[in-house]
Amino acid sequence: MKEYKLKGLPVCMRMVKAFRYYFQHPWSRLIVAYLVTFFNFLIFAEDPISHSQTPANVIVVGNCFSFIANKYPGGGWNFLKVLMWLLAIVTGLFAGKFLFHQLMFGQLLRLKMFRKDHGSWMVMFFSTILFLFIFSHIYNLCLLITGNMSPFIINEYMGIRNENFMKLAAVGTWLGDFVTAWMVTDMMLQDDSYPAWGKSARAFWRKGYNRIVLFWSVLITLTSVVVVVITTDWISWDKLNRGFLPSDEVSRAFLASFILVFDLLIIMQDWEFPQFMGDLEINLPGLPTSHIQLRLPHFRRVFKNEYTIYITGKWFNYGIIFLVLILDLNMWKNQIFYQPGEYGQYVGPGQKIYTVEDMETLKALNKSTLNWEWRSTNINPMTNRTYVHGDMFLHSRGHNMGSMDPSDNGVGPLHKKGWEPLL
């Protein structure tokens, strides 16, 4: 078969209708990208944790958030804490650039996708998270040595309710997933690697400023609608589906697994995966350029070279996916280890889940009162009705009947593990 190049990219293997031809076909890439967006909406709507009033906790990320955003003891401790997380950020940036990117990925493993400075900002970002986590434990050690500082110990609890955190996560995953899907759409309509696909659509997309106008108008319009729907509870999923095919922990865990797999498939379906060595230049979505380049200010007497921030469309796209992966991994973890009592919830008849919404009531709950039997037979003196009438009914199911950690010794879920007042 004759081999030829299109815009510098070998396409002979894409003309042979083998597995890779169909796996990386524009229709396959579009279907996977938009299915991820749909599945993320579905799991957010079905997840009972989205309605929980208990504190949100996210492994590693929660430590980083608490380290920077809250739990300040006051006085000189504030100065020490700010100094330590600033030092952690600087250390993470330098370690990510020189230790992980250049030494480990570049020289030791010789990964071509990280050649020269490619992908350095993404590596530096995750390295910064790692060092913030490490320095938060060093800071905790200082607090423990001092004593009587347990309320300010940095842990995975973020100081906000699960309900609010899940709304923020839903908006974040929407932005990440839809922008990724929209960027994949933009790349498919710009490229010619499959010349027989979407000829009229590609011609319209490339004409004048059509792609730029359509990208921003669709993105801004849909994002505005999604943010309003999520933050205001304007649309209630439970009222819409009325228990049609209700989910449980197992089905939600499988759904979260599919989301993680599809996130990785988006990267694997790239025409230059895994080396990303092609010289194909695709313009950034919504922009008439294929890269972003920012020149950093420098002092010529101190620094001999001029430094610039250079981000290509490919790394911009996949950097967003890796950020969304953090939220999707947390969602997966929540479904696997779901315990209703840990989230101020309990299982009622038909294995349906109920959520305690009253914060004052939730503070006093324990494993003997956070269950259907107690809340359906005891009267709330404030309303003269059983407690279950004040709880939120969900069509989602829970097979794990455990109400609470047996080691709580009768302490309410909002007082466990040093949880502070919530937002």
C-alpha cells in the first residue's frame, strides 16, 4: 500500500480499515467524549451523597485545600502555615520540572511524550499537590509537638458540606468534560486525517470565524444553563425519573468505573498516542492559534535566558482531562466505600435512602437513632410528626444497612474526627 502524509502526519495506517482505524475514527472519538459528559451528569443525579449535609472529605486534595484555605490557629501559627504552604508550592514546582519531568520522565524513563518541555506544566501541577500533602503532615507534626492544637490538624475534611462540594464538583466536571468533548469536536472538524468523514460539516466549520463564534456561543450558553440547574436545584432528578431503574452502590460504582475508563480512552484515541510526536498543528478551540505563549518578565542581569510559558492545544486538552480524573476518582471511591451513616443517611423500606437535612438534629444523631425504625416511630416535638417526615426521600437505593461506624460511641456524625462548622 502506498504511504503518504497529510499535513505532516502519516495516515497510511488510518486508511487500512483495521481496529485502530475504527478505534480512532472521528465518530468513535465523539461518542466516547460526549458519553463521558452524559455519564457524569447521571452519576451526580443518582448519587445520594449529592444531598448529604455531612462534611466533604477528599483524600489528598482535601488536605491541600484545608492546608491553604482554612484551619488557621491565629497568631504566629498563621505565619508559619502560610510560609509552609508557599514553600510547598515552590518546592513542588521545581521538583515537578527538574526531578519528575526532566530526570525521571525524560532521562530515566525516556518517555517521548515528555520530550523537551512538553507536558511540564501538568507534571508540575501534580507535583505541587504531592508536596502540599507532604508539607501538611509536617505542619501537623509541629501542631502535635505543641499540644492542644487538635482542632487545627490538617486532614481530608474540607470544611464544606457534601451537598455543596458535589455541586462544585458537578460544575467542574461539566466544564472539564464538555470542554474536552467540544475540543475533540473542534479537532475532528479541523483535521483531514479521515478525508471522507463530514466533508460539508468541516467546510462550514473552517469558513471564516464560524468555529470561533460557535465554540464560544455554545459553551457560554450551555454552561450558564448547567450552572443554574445544578446550583439552584431548579430541576429535581428524583421527581423526573420517579424511581425508574434506581441505582445502588454496585451500579453507581460500575458507572464511575466506566467514566474513568472513558476518560482514559479519550487520550488513547488521539491519533498521536502514545508518543505524541506528530507535527500536526490544530488550532485551540475558540482561538485562531494552535498554542498559547506568554513571556515571563525577567531581569537580564540575573537571568541570562528569557523564559516563556508555552502551552499547545493537545496538552491543554489533556491537562483538563487529568484534572477531571481527580474528581472522578473521588466519586468512584465514594461509591465503593459508601456507608449511609457516614453521610447522615439511612436505608428505609425497599432499600430506599433517606437523608437527614436538619443540621441541629444531625449533630445529635448516633447509630441508635440514625435508622428507619427509630425515625419512623419517634415524634419530633418541633413538628409533632415522626422524624422521617422531615428527611429527604431518595429513589436511589442502598444495600449496605450499616447506619454508622460502631466505634462512634453515640457521638453525632457532625462531631466526629474534629469536624468544624460547615459552609
